[in-house]
Amino acid sequence: MKILFVRPRPSPETIGLQHVMLVEPLELEVLATLVGTGDIPVIIDMVLEKLPLTHFLMLERPDVFCVTGYITNVPEMKSYCRKAKKLLPQVITIVGGVHCEVCPQDLDDEYIDFRMVRNAVTAFPRLLEHLKGKGELPAEALKYQQSHHPEALPPFDFSFPLPDRSLTRQYRDKYFYIFHDKVALLKTSFGCPYSCTFCFCRAITRDRYYERPLAEVIQEIKLIQERNIYIVDDDFLSSRSRVQDFISAIRTARLDKQYLLYGRADFIAENPDLMKEFAELGLKTVIVGFESFTDEELDQYHKGISAETNAKAMKILNQYKIDCFATIIVSPEWGKADFEHCRKSLLALGIHYVNLQPLTPLPGTEMTAPREDLLFPYSDYHKWDLAHIAIQPSQMTVPDFYRAILKLYKAVLYQPPAVMKYLRSYSPAMLMKMLTGVYHVQKQYLKRIREASKDA
């Protein structure tokens, strides 16, 4: 069988952070390694392709068509399967991804034959065997109009084969993350040992946390050609012993890589010695979910840290010259004074890169909002991108709230110390790529402001 794996192109309505960060479709590279002997896997990244999907469908004429995505990709996933079925009536269509696992009902569509709702790494090859008449249909693969009870599914399986990165060879020099050029992804754990209200990663693993054996992780790193590695665990800095063992392993293996990863502020604050040692071995950037600079909001999010801890963590990152990409949740309760407090806090801590995420009650999380407070329905999937304002602000109009977010971005990204750092640290080509990306994102924000002003 020929199996075509596709990553969908996002809608123009989705505020496109892919303009400033675009990484490889790791989940497809993993699944592609699981096809049977004699099967032919092909990966197409529609985010980067200029030609329409129909071109690749007719070129490859697959027996099986697989597409994955997030909540913002739901309409595209359905549309892609419809196009595949209409062009190739005999093709089998399969969808998956984290949103499909948490909310499979959103992808219950007559043009979708199967939805992978858990354990794709172990269930997908069994589904392929079933399609060949060699086994039963896995419980984790739902047919059209088939409902399920999550508690009845097999437990989460954290097997993780080495991805086949050769299948994205034609795209690899275009994958980047902000100022990190030519980036490869690495997954070393699943789930999260914490319970923040805004995150649904625990729903997939049933509140469990799993780690891959470090020997297996090191083996994968050795096979990665790129020097920049983005560790996409929900939280890599969760265990002192695990991080110590990783540092020892990369030192023993004499790996010459640079690392970008997610980490909590309390780990950084409590382990300055490990951060120093890790920086000496290639840790360049930590994405830190500061979320807020007030204890009250941090308590509301069940973050389990204080604003003082955030400040201590940032001091350590600055001390060891580790870049910080800070994420902040912008509450709909914010007024002008709150935006100003956030601005002063970001600048005082020396933060040069920030991602401002309006509070968004994503389905599958513990966070909810009254329907009357939502600015768009759940069915407007394109807008659930953590950049659209989802909840009616209480102290500002929607246009002014967007303007305040945009103003705060500019205050941080264009502060003189940050601009000087960009000029000293990055090539003209990389600077131009980022300026172009920021320009496109800013245009999308300005469009939202114009639309919100008309509705006001």
C-alpha cells in the first residue's frame, strides 16, 4: 500500500505563529516508520507546499490518506479527507493528533473512515494490518458515527520508535523556531507531573507521566543531523535526577548540539547549578510558562509557584546567558494598569522574547467560561489558536484589548537592549526572516482590530 501522510496548511483566519516558528511534523515521521514491509510512506507538508492538495493526491494516488492537526486544523482535516475521497473513492482516510484524541467527536465526518483516539504508535500499525484483512480493528480506531468511552480504551502506551526524518528531507532546511534555524524535534517524555488548569496534555495520558529511556533518547540525538534540537516535552525540567542523568549522558556521548526546551520556573530557581552545567553543554533557550506576575493569578491557574519564583528563575537564566522565551496568559480581567504591570515586569526581568496568550478555555482542559462570555462559538475552530481573544474583556473593549496586546509585544520585542542583542547575535538572513514573520503576525492582529471595531 502507498500511505500518504499530510500536515494541513492553516487557515488565514488562524493567527499564524508559523510565520515565526515552523517545525517538522514529528508525529508523521514517527507513524511513517510503522508501515508494513513493502508499504510506501510519503510525507507532504502543506504548510510549505505551494501547490494544492489535489496535485499531490493525483501524483501519489495513495491507498491510505492520513492527516493530523490541532483544534485550529479541524476544518482543513475534514476538507482534505473530502477531497481525497472525491478524487480517489477507494482511498481509506485516517485522522489523528492531540485534538482528535481529546475531542474525537469534532472529527466524526462521513469522509473520514477512522479516527485515532489513543496509542497511535501501537494502534496505527494494527489498523493497517486490519485494512489488509490480517487482524481485528483496534479499539483506539473509531469508525464514522462510532462513539466511545475513554475509560474503556487501553491504557496509554508510551512506546516511541525513532522517526524517519528522511521523509521530510525536502523541507528540513526550512524548519526553524524563532531565532533557532534548522531545528529538529525530540520527544523524551509524555504527559506532565503538574496540574495547571489551562493544559490538556494530562488528559491524553490519564494524568500519568512517562519518560523514555535515556539510552534510547541519546541514540536518537546521535542520528539527528541538525545541531539545534527542540525538546518538545510538556516539561523537560521536571526531575533533578533526570536532568542530571541527561547532562551526564550528553557529556559522555560528546554530543555537540544546542538545545531549546520547555521548563518550569521553580525548577530553574531551585537548580541553578544544573542550569549552569547544562548551559555549558549546549542549553541555549528555555521556554518558561511564567503565565503571570501576580500570585493571585498564578493560584487561579494552579501553577504552584509564586511571582517571586518567576523573578528568581529569570535572574538565573540571565546569569548563565540562557535565552528565555516567556509565555504570559493575558486574562480578560486585565485593564490598562494590568498591562502596564506586565510590561514593567517583563522589562525589569530582562525578558526579550514573549508569547502573549489571551486566556482561552480550550476543550479538554479544566478551564471553562460561560457561553455568553465567549466571543465566538466553539465551532469556529480556526480561532482557537491562543492568540484570538476568546472571552469578553471586562475592563476594555475588544479592539482596545487587541491594541494593548500588540502594544505590549512591541514594548518587549523592540526595546533597545533586545534590538542590540538581535543585531549582535543573528545573521542578516535570520533577522530578515524574523522581521518578515513578525510583520505578517502584526497584520493579522491589525485585521482582528478592524473587525472587532466594526462589531463594536
